[in-house]
Amino acid sequence: MYIIKVKGKAKIPDYIQLRDENFVLIAYFRADRPLKNLEKYGLEGKEESLRSLIDTLPFGKLQLLEL
């Protein structure tokens, strides 16, 4: 699974995209909102580590998600 942080403009907030190994979009959520429904993506129990990764993730750089 891959993660990318997308920079918002003006009134549009920053977003996070989760993509599978074929780079198909599987999740799209605001970077500033609490993480919900992570069990759908196999990430339950990893909210804190994912939150800290999102906070340090550079904009526009696709990274392999390793938690």
C-alpha cells in the first residue's frame, strides 16, 4: 500500500490518498481529521503511528506505507 499527501489550496484542505500496489485509489481523506474506518484497509490499531507519519509526510511524494 502507498500513501501520498496532497496539498490543498485556499479553502480546499490537505488530503491523504492511500493507493494499492497497482496505484489504484482505495482511500481519500482529510489530513486534519481523526482517522476513522481504518479496519477496511487493514490498518486497525495503527492510528497513532499513521497520524505521526501523516504529520511528517512531505507533500506530493508517493511513499510505500510501512507501519
